[in-house]
Amino acid sequence: MPKKLERRLWKAARKKGMGYQQAAGYVYGTLRKTGWKPKGEKRKERNQLWLT
């Protein structure tokens, strides 16, 4: 996960007055929009390539 971007997003979420869960969703959703994928999803893709 791009740590610098994540920190910036958390800071922006706090500034907007979001609670923890809402802020976490905001950060996760925004990172997904930028093309970031969680580790588990990356593993699944790698395994799919291996199986084909």
C-alpha cells in the first residue's frame, strides 16, 4: 500500500470529521480507485495465472 498516499488520505478523512470506520472506508475506496489491490487479491490473481 502506498504509505505516503494512505497517510494523506487518513489526514483528509480526519479533517472532514469522519469516524474511524467511515475514514477507513474512505481510504480503502480511494486507494482502490487509484488501482491499488489488497495482498489477498494479488495472490488470487497470481494463482489464477499459475493454474491456466
